[in-house]
Amino acid sequence: MSGLLGVRLLLLWGSACLWLPGLARGSLFISGAHEALQETRGAARSLQKRSTTEVTVEVYSVTVDCTVTSRFAHTVMTSKALNKANTSQEIFFEMELTKTAFITNFSMEIDGQVYVGEVKEKEKAKKEYEKAVSSGQTAGLVKASGRKMEKFSVSVNIAAKSNVTFILTYEELLQRKQGQYEILTRIKPKQAVQEFQIVTNIYEPQGISYVDAHATFLSNELLPLVEKTVTDNKAHISFSPTLEQQRKCASCDETLIDGDFIIKYDVNRVAGLGDIQIVNGYFVHFFAPPDLPRVPKNVVFVIDRSGSMRRKMVQTREALLAILKDLHEEDYFALIQFDDRIDSWQKSLTKATKENVDQAMIYVQQINDRGGTDINQAVLTGVEMLLKDRREKKLPERSVDMIILLTDGMPNSGESHLPRIQENVRSAIRGNMSLFCLGFGNDVDYSFLDVMSKQNKGLARRIFEGSDATLQLQGFYDEVSSPLLSDVDMRYPDNAVESLTTNHFNQLFNGSEIVVAGRLMDNDLDNFLVEVFGQGFEEDFIVQGQASTVDWGVMYPDEEYIFGDFTERLWAYLTIQQLLEKSKSGATDEKANATAKALDMSLQYSFVTPLTSMVVTKPETEDGTDTPLIADKLTEEQRQQAERNIHLPVTPVSHTYSSAPTYFVDGDPHFMIELPDRDDALCFNVNDKPGTIFNLVRDPNSGILVNGQIIGDKKIPPDGKINTYFWRFGIIHQTLGVKLEVDTEVILVFQDGKWVKLLWSDAASLKGLNVDLLLTKDRSLTVTLKDSVKFVILLHKVWKKHPYHRDYLGFYTLDSHLLSPSVHGLLGQFYHGIEYEVTNLRPGEVPEKPDATMFVKGQELNVTRGWQRDFRRDMKNGENVPCWFIHSNGTGLLDGDATDYIVSGLFKTV
């Protein structure tokens, strides 16, 4: 494809129909072959400027069709593009989906010719195309992308004036977490599209208890375009803005649509057997009975305090403090900390009374990093403590035993042979308790922890390094903190069913759901007796009865054709997932059998799994050769290795920026000037004592003023550092007569001569002559001031019982181009551009954060490459934005000193 003319244009769009926390998203690249965009990886990335040559490729259709049938999600994404140029163009299709979804089909249609991907055994596909791979003619279509995503991409050379259609299909069983299912569509078109449509249909015969649909980008104008129709057992949600409705302004191609479209729902539940669906000879059984009392738990926390935990110890302590305060009084707990030595808080488990929890919190605050890592002895100590207390009858008979291990590294003290540690732990536990393993950071061997936990009735979870690590730890604990049943058996008649998925479960946790699927040997439903057994809080849970089924043709008379073989594909998906787990944690012969069966089923049902590949043979290129591309499903080990290999040097380049970037302040408090057209950002912190009020924006010509007040932690944390955050903003537009006061509790609005009070717990849309407000419940407030500026204020809700942190706000400027050249303030001074040059890149104190020299406003500054988080799309975790960090409260970048921006009142200018 050498010699092609053109320029690469980045057109991102995305969607998915998947459960949270696994978020799915997608994107479409359109490009010529001359100027390849560099994939950004890590904090250090290229600063090269992109071309602004005229776009000659038009994306004229983007549609996403998601059908959820009894939790089984089938998503089809279709994109159509036209090469308007007189020369060939290379067009890239790219999307991101959660790592638990299986791609089932991909096709391209080019001028009437269809090219379909084929699922093949991975090893055979490698050998078949080994020559092409070794010569560089092919590349993997799937790469790891972030914590929970993987990126699918393919490109094709399109002749002049030709069309191409991309169609990608993938499937997944939605998982219930914390009492709901979530469907996410991430939308990033980057331009208005002639045909744009997202449609989701949910079919749940149990009945739908509620459906909520919202998006991070919805304005007053776009809000009515979200159509939601809900009946007893069906929900239809659609979003289809016209070309003009998508535009940011009447004369521009930029789009308002940029963010997440989220659907949350749950189904009706009644006491008893649960819900059983039978279609075309396969059944699926959903079990999550309502109103069960929680079973007390006995939990031993085994905490790594080795030297490598130094950076992570503050967050670990914070999470433990929050978790301890969340224990119920009928629970029992123990604390074990380890390096090359094992130390226990008490010799046995302790009842979680207020007094005992308070004493334990004092102990946790004193945990500090040191020494090596003896995982083997630490876990065995916890096991023996639980077994001993059981033998001595110190623990409630009807209670659940569990160990939660948190470690960040490889064992290097005591027993260090990983298979021997796994065997020692399995022999000690002998099925008497659950082991949950949390791997903190990238140095840990996740596969080792994953196998060890699955061998012992538990599961493993990666905890990613970042400022939200505390929330990750708490989030995991919330999932397992309230067991409702233990040793759950789902029984079906042997002479009626075969090929059952797993039907014994160690626990049923509050807010989750048990799913079993199988194949019917005949359709004699009179012989289909179902029994469920489990151990509850005060007595055994026993329920049995005849399976009653729903006639889908009667319930959905006009749409029966939609459902087809969904139960069979759901059964296949679940079976393959469980076989893949067994192929890692089972006995040697079990592993081989499980792998072989999973491979056969993956090929039979055309699922791209870790054992198969989708081979896409592209049309002939100019040299007359086909170019095969191979899409794989990554394992967690491959994802982790890819993260370890993330290294990109920063290229120092001088630029002048004059387009409209994004400006915000969030966190404690971090100021950010994002420069999207140059793929760069500047950032700085401003710290002062709690109660200080800063001027953020002031435009004397238009009469706009934005001030913000900071608040501190509830008390001094163990590390002695008090964090501050913005908790209150005052906004005035004197010319329009608008005044707003926004804090973490209420929103006061003065417009049209009267005050209006809103609560964050509301969802509201107010439209006045001079101001529009869009309040998304407990999430965001969008403020649009007539003919001037648009802001978004984000609400960050912190766990109420957190010992230190409070709720706080973030302030984001979305549109400021109509403000006058006189605008100023901590953010406002950057609204009309910033010139700077970065040179002399050199190693910093931290290898991942190089230092450099910045020339800005006539000064020479030492800056550091780091990152801050933008929370607009992901309120929980945020998205890391690489930036040049200016030290000392932004000295040298700001006009004057940070203290010059302190004012005496929320609506004062001095």
C-alpha cells in the first residue's frame, strides 16, 4: 500500500452491550496510508502534531443493535464509509469490548463483495499463516486496552469513490452485580454522522422491575431523543439524533455526542425455584431469591507488608479501615500481616464489636512496609487459625469461612516454588473455606493467584495501581461481604438433562445470581423436577418443584423469530467459560480434557476464545497479494505482560495551540488544561488551607464569575498529609441575571427573579431564558449560560463511613470560545491559548515519569511527565490523561502566584 495519497483522520465511535464493571466501547478509524497515528501507551507519549489536510473519507452510517434475551446479550455493530477521494484510502475499523465477551462474527462488504472472518484453531491458524506473519504481512487484530477492555481493529484498502461496510458481532452473558445488570454503549463519533442509531431491546420473561437509561453527554436538546418504552417483560431503548442535532454548532462538524450511554435494569424476583427458560431443547435456570438474611462470615485478612508495598501501603490501610468499619457485629475477623515474618493481631478470630473494630483500626494504622514475601506461611497461618477456632467451637456453626489475601509480588522468602505453595494451601484448606486472592500491581504473578483461589472455592482479582486502588479494594470486598447461602446445589433429574454446566456453588452473595444451563434429553417437561439445596442463616434452604416454562411465542407474539437458539448459545458460552477455568486449575488429566472440549465447542459455535482465532483475509493489495489478519482472545497473563511492556519515549516538539481545549479542576485539587489537537496536556496542583476560596474564571466584559471553595479531610490521615478538594462553587452571570451556588448537598439557582432549590438526589432538566440546567442524579450538573459558556460540575460521592475523605466536586469547562479576551482566573487565563516548548527530556526520580525543560511565558521550568484523571466518562475510576506537570502550585505557568487568586467570598472578585 505504499505510494497511496491521503491523510489519516481519527473518527472514534464505540458501543457495547455488556455488564459492569467490564466496560465496552468502540471506535472507527478512517485514514490514508501516509501518516500513521501512534498508539498512546503509558504516561510518556509522542507529542507530534497531526495533519489538518481535508478529510476525504465520509462515515455516513453508524448503528448499534443490541438484543438481550434472558440476560444473554447479542450485539451487532455496523459502520459504513465512503472514500470520496480520487485515490485509494486505507480505512481502519476499531472497537473495544470487555475481555469476557466472545466475538462471533466479522465481515466486510466492499462494493458488493463480502469478506467474512473464519474461526479456526489458534495453533493451526498460526501455522497456516506463519509465512505471512514472519514477513510482516499480518498483525494481531486484538490488543489489551486498559483494565477490562480489549481492542479489535482491522483495516482495508478502498478504491476511489468506493464504499465499505464493517459488521462486528459479539455475545456475552450479562452478570448481575450489586443487584443489577448494566449495559454500556460508549459513543465517540468525533463527527456528525448522517445515520446514527443505538437500539437496545431487553426481553425478560420474569418481568422487568426497573430500567434506567442515561448518558454523560445528554444536553437539554438531546435528552428527549432517548426513547424508552417499558412493558412488564420487555424494554425498548433507542437514541437516534439527526445530523443537525448531533452538531455542536450549526456551522461545524464537531459532535455533541461524546461519552457513555448506560442502561441499568433488574428483573422481578419471587421466592422459590427462580426462573427457568426452555427453548429448542436447552434450558437455563436463574436463581437469586429475594429477602434472604445474610449469613455471618469469619474472615481472615492476610496483608503483604513487604518492601515492594511501599507505594501501595497508604491505600491498603485506607481500604482496610473502611472494610473494618463495614463489618457486621455478628461477623468474626482476624488480621495477619507478613513479609519474611508473620505477625497476627490476635491469636484467634475476634467478634466484630465496635470496641474490637476500633482496636483493630489502630493496629492497621501501624502497618508499614519492610522485608521479603512469604506467601506460603502467611496463608497457612490464616488457614490454621480458622481451623483451630472451628475445632474449639469459637465460631458460629452457621457461618461462612474465608481468607482474603492481598499481595503485590512474588514469594521470595520461605517456600517460593509456586506449584508447591498451591499444593500446600489446597492440602491445608481441604475445601473447608474460601480463599480470595487480590494481586496488587503488575509485579504479581496473577496466574499463580488465580489458580490457587479457584482450587479453594474462591476467585482472584487484579488491583491496578492508581489513585482509585482503595476503591477497587473496597469494591471487591463489597461483592463478597454479604453471603446469603453456602454450599448451594442445583439438582435436576438425571434421566431428563445432560451436559449440565456447573451446578454446585460455594456461596450465593447478595446482589449476585446463580446461572445453570443444560440440554434436555427429551421434551417431557412433566418429568422435569428441580431441587435447590443450600445452607442459610438459621436453617437449611430447601425448595423443590416442577419446572414451569414460558411460551415465548405467546409472550412475544410478534417477535418470536428473534429468540432462535439463544438458550443453546448461552449454554455454550457458559460451558466454554467454565471449561477454560478448569483447564487452568483442574488436575492434569482434567486440564487436557477441558482444553480439548473447550476448543471443539469454540469452533462449533464460532466463538473467538483463548483457544481459537478469527482469520480475516483482506482483499488483494496493489501488489496482488492477500493479507491475512488474525484476531485472538487474550488471556489475563498476556494482558499483564502487555502492560509490563508499555514503554514509549517522549519526543520534544515545540507547538503553538490556539483551538478550544478542555479545562478542569478535579481531585485534591488537580488543574488540567487538555490540548486534544496536539495530543498533550498541562497540569498543576494548587494547595492551600481548607476554607480558602479561589477565583477560577472571571470575564469582566461578559460579567461571568466562577469561584470555588476547598475543604479538607475529616481528620489528619496516618501519613500526615491533609488532602483538600473543591466542595462548593459560586457562578454568576451579571449580564443575564443568573446566579448559582453548588455544593455537595444542594444546588441553588437564581434565574428569572426567583430562587430554585435542587438536590443531587434529583434528576431534573430546567430550561430558562438565560440558563439551561441538566441534573443527572448523584452524578453531574451541566450548566449552559446563554451565548457564553458551558460548564459541567461532577459530584464525587465518598463512602459515608470513610475515616478521612469527604464528598467533593469537579469543575469542567466544555465550551468557552464566546468569552472575551479579558477572561482570567486559575482556569480562565488559558481559555484563549497557551504557547510553550518542551526540550531536554531526561530521566526523573521515577522511571515512568521523565523530567524535561519547558519554556513558557518567558520562563524556563523543570517539568515532569505524569498523568491526572478525567472523570467525565468514568466517574468511578476516571481516565488517565498524560500531562506535563508544573511544580510548586503552577509557578511559572500561572500569571503571578497562586495566592493572587484567593478571594474573600464565594461571589466576590477580591
